[in-house]
Amino acid sequence: MNGPPQVAKLDGVGQAPVLVVCEHASKAIPARFGSLGLGDQDRASHIAWDLGALDLAKALASRLRAPLLSARVSRLVFDLNRPPGAPDAIAERSETTDIPGNIGLTEAERQTRIDTVYAPWVAALTAAIDAVRPDALISVHSFTPVFAGMPRTTEVGVIHDRDARLADAVLAHANTLGWERNRPYGPDEGVTHTLRTFAEPRGLLPLMIEVRNDLLQGADAANRMADALADVLVPSLEACAVGKRARPA
């Protein structure tokens, strides 16, 4: 029960030259870390995972005929979309909620989180990229409609870091849908770690999609959003020559 947790799950290797990633897919806290001092309600809320993101990622990957790598550990244990040195990689407070099990960790305890959660995720993501040899990496997330008491009007955020090629194509194809660039947050808030660390250095087209989670309540809603995303992503990927890009031997 207290052995190494299963950190990642890869489905559908070798289908399309796109890798879909869902870093905040799970609310699971491995037994060795207890409850982190939180009650059931907090451990099931948006502070623990991206509500609806896994259903959306699965539906979108299916439509794109792309493999999906999804996390199997809550971001409260370690946020896989943050580098180990980031203060919020192991958050002591999320929005308005203190995380008692993350407060005052020793360096050895932090290193245990890195060794048992982050490092295996890096290995799994690296192996997936090597196996799939994608042209593009698409990271799928959701966000809460109200954060720290402030409503968010963004419905779909198109997030990028330095490489905006795929994001530009998506926004061009979605120009009547009201999707927004780098909202409700962007690289200045440190949310592009996966894109910056795993996609950009390899020349992969990077993209992060953020969907407001009230638009993902239930399988039907997730499927409708996946349809809308696929309708935009397919021509955007084609415009960026995905599947036709030269690859190293």
C-alpha cells in the first residue's frame, strides 16, 4: 500500500503524430502521504485536480486519434506542471485552503515527492515522446469559474509560451468562438512548464488548452467540448503541417 505510486498512464501509443497530456487528471493521494490533512470535500475539489479534464482529454484524444498520457496522482502531492524548485510545486496553500500536509516539509521530504512523483512522470513523458515521436504536444486542463471570489468570464483559454505557432493557428480558426489567448493565466503565472520543458526544446508544436470546468459537467458536456476543440484543432494542426514535418532518422 505504501510502495511507489502509479504516476502516469499512457493510452493509444503510435496512432497520430500528436501527444495529448493531462497533468492534473487525478485527485488520488497515495497512501504514504495520508490525507495531507484535508477533508473529503477539499480532496475532491478543484484544488486537488482539474475537474472534467480527464474526460475531455480522453474524448479529444479519441477524436484526434492521438495517444494520451494522464497523471495518476493529485497535484496537491506534486504539481506535475511545475518544476521542482517552484514554490507551488508542492503548494502549502491552494486558493483559500491551507494544505497542512505540505507545510513545513524538510528538504528530504520534498525530495521524496520529487523522486516518487515528479521524476517518474518525467520518465513517462519522455518515454511517451520517444515512442510516439509527435509533431505536437497538447496539454489539457480545466479551471474553476470563480477563483478567490472573482468570477472568470473566459470559457476556453489558448495558452502558449515562447512558441505560439499552434496557438496562433488555433485562434485564427476559432476567431468567432471567443476563445482567449493566455487566459485565465499564461506563462507569467508559471503554468507552461510542460510546454517549455518537454515540447519547445524538441521543436514540438506546443499548446495548452484551458476549459472552464462548468462547461465540462458530465460526459455529454465533455464530448460537446471535445467536438468543438477537434473542429478547430484538426485544421490548425494541418495548417502547421503536423504529420508532414521532417523527422530525424
